[in-house]
Amino acid sequence: MVHITEKGPLRDYLGRPLMTTTDNSNPWWPIFKQAVEAAGGKLSKPEILASTTDARFTRQMGIPTLGFSPMKNTPILLHDHNEVVN
């Protein structure tokens, strides 16, 4: 189970979770994890990324959403003037 420091509500106005669980209680998590590992990827601790804000719209429809970034060892520059991919 992922532990976070609560800095705001964890549920939307209808009581639905604002975050998707990343453990075996989510039936999609093991499939996602297996696909990443089968492709030679490595998962780090889940985090909320500014670049995956569109997920809020699918979560508002009650659809659990997982996002990922395939760019490892790359600083998050959010379209800064010197944004590069290692």
C-alpha cells in the first residue's frame, strides 16, 4: 500500500478516490507492473506527476487511471527553456 502525506482531500466531491491504488487490490496494477517489467522497465515509488494531469478527467468518470513516464534519469523540467531527454 502506498503511504502519502495528506495535504488535501483524497476523494472527489462524489466520494471517489482521487488517486488510483498501486497494489493488488487494483486488478489492473499486476498487469501494468508485469508489462513494464517484461519490457525491461523498472518501477519506482508511485508519485503524482504534473505531466499526467489529464488523468483527473478519467478519474472523475470513475475510471481508475495509471500513468507513467518512460524517461528515466531525466530531470522533470516541464517545458523549461532547456528541456532535454537523456
